[in-house]
Amino acid sequence: MTDRQDSEPRILVRTLSDLARIAGVSAGTVSRALAGNSLVNAETRARIVALAREHGFRPNQMASGLRRQKTGVIGIAIPLGHDQRQQISDAFFMTLLGHLADALTERGYDLMLRRVIPERDEDWLDRFIGSGMIDGVLVIGQSDQFDRIEDAADGYRPMVVWGNHREGQRHCVVGSDNRLGGRLAAERLIAGGARHIYFLGDVTAVEFDARFAGAADVAQRMGVGITALSSHLSTDRLEAEVAANLDRAFAPGDAIFAATDTLAVASMARLRAMGVECPGLVRVVGFDDLPLAAHTTPALTTVRQDIRAGAFAMVDLLMRRLAGEDTESIVMPPHLIVRKSA
């Protein structure tokens, strides 16, 4: 008599994601369990290993397969957990993507781009990693996904992230010292007479939160008020939110620190529509130093982060990690670029 279990068709398991679905865990947990990582409890590790054997999936099969069979493609993911309606056409994304494309092309790689809404796909990073279509991953921005990126980094080496660095974090990151950048912005505004700073940006995003924290450090030390006004970057609500946030009677000593140049430009446009002089009554500082910053009216004072150097550094670190090296994160110093708005 044929055993019923033997007669049933075996579920085809080719990727970490396939095995993760059967086990009811994330692909990152599967990767760590098969690698013997102690972050996964012994009972779960044993169950996953047993399932891998049952379905003919070898430990680290995907990782070793990627090493043997290069795809020649690097995945680029843009997670938008904090601002789900933001578009890739955002000026910052387009600037960074252009430099990443240049750097990858020089290395002989193509790129695969994904705009990710984590609320709709909780396993977005594990799925990308386990797809078998890419050799490595570049993540643009941590959004509100810091913990998820940390989780993936435990079992996946060829990943580099553009974002903010926290002491003790496990994922490899390239980015500016956002807290220092926030301090530079606040110091410039206060030196110009600011007595209250309005910060425009969504502080649920890791980088924006660090910029606000840096500005708050200086404001509190100098006895200056500071208020965070939540403003998103999605084109369908940016102008309306900026207008609502700036719908107030400004007084001498009020100033605006925008988390991005895009928000700064929108703020100056709104001030102009309100008949508020910039920098006559309200001074404005942005962040990024995108190409548009020097061509606004008035020209935008902003905190520069070297986006081109950061993009090339990300690709260099990724190539080294693909070669098996351990790499440290790179935190670039920001620089205040003084123009007419503050």
C-alpha cells in the first residue's frame, strides 16, 4: 500500500520566500535559521531545517546560487512607509537614481527599480532578496522601515542603504550626518535673528527625525522655540499641507527649516503668495542642495549632502560586499551653503 504522504505532490521550493511561506515566517528568519543564527530560537530553527530537508532545499541555497550564477542586475528599492503617495519623480530620488545608474553602469551592471509600499507588502525586502533576479540590493531611504532593514541585514550581506546611521546598527549605510545638518541649519537661522523655528517634514522618517533633532539641540541650547509641522512630499498633497502649516501670522524672528529643498521651495512659494517677504520677515533653510536650489527666487540657503559621492560610495561598498568583504558604514559631513533665503 502506498503511503498517502508519498503520493501527494511535493510543493516546489526554489527560494527562501517559498520556504518562508510554508514555514509561516519571513524569508529573513528562514535565512538566519538555515545559517544557524542564534537570533532564531532553537525550536524554530529545527522546524525550518526539517522543512528545508523535506522539500529538498539546501541551506544557503539561494545565496550560493547567486554567487555561482550572476544575474548582472542590482536591485534598487525605495520604501515609502512614511509617505505612501510620494513618487519616484521626486527631485531627490531622481538625482540619486541618476548617479547610482552611472556608477552601476561603470561596473557593468543593470538595475531593477522597485517603489515599495510596505503596508501592502510586509515582506517587500525579503521577497526582493529571495527573488533570484538580482545580485545585490541598494535601498534608498529607511523611511519607517529601519527595523525591517536591520532584520534582513542579519542574513543577507550584499545590501547597502542610503540613510541615517545609528550607533550599533547592523545594516551598512551611506548618508550624511543628518543631526549635524540640522544643527547647521538652526545655527544659521538663529544667527540671522530667529526666535522661533518651524520645521517642515515628516519626523516618522528616520533621516528627517535626525534633522529635526539636530535643530532642536541648538534651539533648546539657545532658548529658541522650535515646532515640527508634519509635511509630506507626495505631489498630490505637498502644496496643501505646506499652505495649511504656514497659515499663520508670522512675526519678526520666525524662520523655517525644511527637511528637504522641495519643501523649502514650496514654503517660499507659499510665503510669496501670502505677501510675506523672504528673507525680509521669514528666513528659510532647506536640506539637500539639489540643482534647483541655486535657481530659486530668492536663491535657497541649504544644507548640502554630496549625493553623487554618496551614490558612488554605495555602489563601491556593494561591490566589496558581493566579493565577501565586511564593510563599515560611511557618514558624510554636511555643509551649509549660504545663499539669499537665510
